[in-house]
Amino acid sequence: LGYFTYDAGFTSTASCKSRVTYIDGDNGVLLYRGYPIEQLAEKSSFLEVSYLLLHGELPNKAELDQFVSSVTNHTMLNESLKDFFDGFHYNAHPMAMLTGVVGSLSAFYHGELDINDPNNRELTAHRVIAKMPTIAAAAYKHLVGEPFVYPRNDLSYSGNLLNMLFSRPTEKYEVNPVAERALDQLLILHADHEQNASTSTVRLAGSTGTNPFAAIAAGCAALWGPAHGGANEAVLNMLNEIGDVSNVPKFIEKAKDKNDPFRLMGFGHRVYKNFDPRATIIRKTCHEVLEELGVGKDPQLELAMELEDIALQDDYFVERKLYPNVDFYSGIIYRALGIPTEFFTVLFALGRTPGWLAQWMEMVNDPEQRIGRPRQLYTGAAKRDYTPVDQRG
Ligand code: CMC
């Protein structure tokens, strides 16, 4: 077979040393640079958390102002980059557009792709954090067939995003502060999660020395899958499929049936085996948002609560320690904010961007860093001779 340790899915292999994020899955602990996620979600802002992840310390006032000003000044897209969107099919998935367009940023910044220069690394990080919402909003406007809205630098990061998504030339739009804060909090909760699949992908791609725009595009591609960032979209699709509270028991049985591919989306986590601390925070926000935005009793939230209740009492889920994860609730908040389902994973990508960049920077700075190159246990055919096609049975 070979001489390597077999670890399918890397459940027990540390691929790097990292100082960015700490997770204690058994006790539901998540720390960014040592700070508990609960405190950051309550007291900080997404851009402050981005600075923290990138630089390792919370900024002082002057540092924060400078960082916010720099990110704010990079929100515009080159006009010809904006034109890319005209080339996408009218119903292209926004993750397809985001992945393609973020990768293409490397075509616009040739001069600053030398990653050995720390100034280039910092500038690129600011650019990516700044332009992701503009690209995302352009993808959204393409999807809904409305004109592109330029960034507004007088608004906060999340306020500007909401404005680019929802304002139209025909009517006055004002950013709702409840929506702005809820979105900012969701982005904070998604900002990093140590060596998850997309972050590992960014590191693996980045380990070859490729430029950061390309590495972030690789991260977007990995995030898209339903077992990762695509789960928030899958949760809403699942709730639609279940349709009514009376159908919950039937779907619970389907999830338990090993011959049925159906799984409860938004349940289970590779690392958190008791509870996901992000889900605890977001569950509370979810109720507050629905109340404050005046959405009232949302039938999908009721359905979600029923599903959560039943699953948490069922031996199958209890024995396997399958609890609701962050994606279970985030989708419901996005829905309350008026965001279409296929856009949910894009918001996850925006949130995860500073984490990807912080991990990429850490990797580039690590003297022990080598190209990521896993080995395998070969289980294929033994050596054999080629036979011409007319001699094969
Ligand atoms: N519904 C039903 N059964 C499940 C589920 C589920 N959601 N998740 C795991 N199981 C079962 C699985 O069948 C297995 O059972 P058995 O031991 O009898 O074979 C057992 O629980 C262990 O599952 P696993 O697939 O070995 O666990 P994993 O660590 O490889 O997978 C996971 C973790 C998150 C991919 C998985 O739980 C899952 O597919 N969940 C649904 C998708 C989802 O919500 N993903 C978002 C993850 S959180 C956000 C993020 O980080 O992206």
C-alpha cells in the first residue's frame, strides 16, 4: 500500500501551526487571536475583527481609522472588471460569478503580485476585503436584473453592502440599522474557523506561491459545496422541501436512514461535538431580528425550531452529537433581511475573507512553510502491460 499514515478527510492531521483561531470542539469554544467569539460578536465590528485577524492584535483608534479608511478607499471595481458581469448567463449562480471575478482581480494588479513584499501583501488584503462586497453586490444585481449600484464610502462596511444590494435608482433607500448590525454580526461569526476546507484550500493553493487573488478564488470554490458554506442555502431549500411542521418526523426518519442520501442540513460539525458557539449567538440574534424587523412569526423559523427540538431529543442525533451549526440559523436571518437563498453562500464568503487572508499571510510568513503536497495509499491495479484496442475483450 505505501508507507504513509492514512487519514481520510484529515481528521487527525495538523497541516500547519497557527496563531489565528483556537477551537475547543468539546467545550464549544471559539477564539479569534485569543478573544472569545461571544465578546467580538457583541462588541466589535466586522472591520475591526478583520484587522484583528490580519494583525494579531486589536487596533488602537488611529490604527482602526486608518484601516477602515484604506479598505473604504478600495471599494471601487475597475469599470472593465464590472463589465465582466454582462458575460454571465442571466441566471448564473452568484458563487460562480464571485469565484470567477475575484480570481480575475489578479489580471488588474500585475504590478503588486510579488508576495515577498509585505506592503503588497497588506495592500492586496485591503483590496480583497474592500472589493468582495462590490463584486458580490454586482453578482446580485445581475441575478435580479437591476442596475449596478456603486459603493458608498460614507456608509459602514455592512451598510454599504446593504445599499449596493437593495437600493434602486427609482426609489429612496435607507439602510436599516437592525439589518446592518445583524449582517455585521453574521460576518464576524463567519470571519475565521481555523483549518476548515476552504481555508485549507487557500493555504494549499497559496503554498505554491500563487497570487492571493487566485488563492481566494480557490477558497470560494471550496466554500461553495453543500457540506461547507453551501449548507446555509441547503438549509432553506430543506425547510422548503419539508414544507410543514407535520412533515418533520418523516424527514427526521429520512435523515437517519443510511440508504437515503438525505441529511439534516445545518446539523453536525466536524469539530464541535457538543454545541457550536456561533449557533448559540446567532439563534438569539435570529429571534431579535425577526422581532425588530417586524417580520412577525416566520413559518420557516417555526419549522426550524420544531426540527431542532425533535432532532435534539432523538437518540440518533444525541448519540452522534449532531447539533445545529451556524448555518442552520444564518439562512433564516438572511431570509428576514430579504436576501435570496442562492446568495447566502456569497455572504459566508465575504465573512470568511479576512480569515482566508490572515491564514494566507501567516503561511507566507512561516519559515517552516513548504508546498502542500499530501501523499496517498495507492489501491489501484498492479503494474500491467498495455494491449492494443483490437486485442481487448
Ligand atoms: N444528518 C444526518 N446524519 C448525519 C448528519 C446530518 N446532518 N451529519 C452527520 N450525520 C451522521 C453520519 O451519517 C454518521 O453516521 P454513522 O456514524 O452512523 O455512519 C455520523 O453522523 C458522523 O458523520 P460524519 O459524516 O462522519 O461527520 P463529518 O465530521 O465527516 O461531517 C458534516 C461533518 C458537517 C459535513 C456533516 O455533519 C454534515 O454533512 N452536515 C450537514 C451539512 C452541514 O450542515 N454543513 C455545515 C457545516 S458548519 C459550517 C461550515 O463550517 O461550513
